[in-house]
Amino acid sequence: MNKGIRFTDEFKRDAVAQVVERRFAVSEVAERLGISTKSLYT
């Protein structure tokens, strides 16, 4: 059984874009979005 939080595809695309396209640090984006860096890497 998966107990993790489910994020929308739009949320995921925006989070990744902030790192890849806008070149923000992963830790900065994760903190701003209120998620762990592990979640963002995953």
C-alpha cells in the first residue's frame, strides 16, 4: 500500500522546470514548495 503524498502532473512539471530550466537549487525549490529534497529528486 502506497502511503505517500500524490502530486499532480502539473505540480511535478513545474517543480522540475524550476530546477532544470530556471536553474534554482533543488533544496531551494523543495523548501519553497514544502516538500523534501528526496521527493523532488524522485
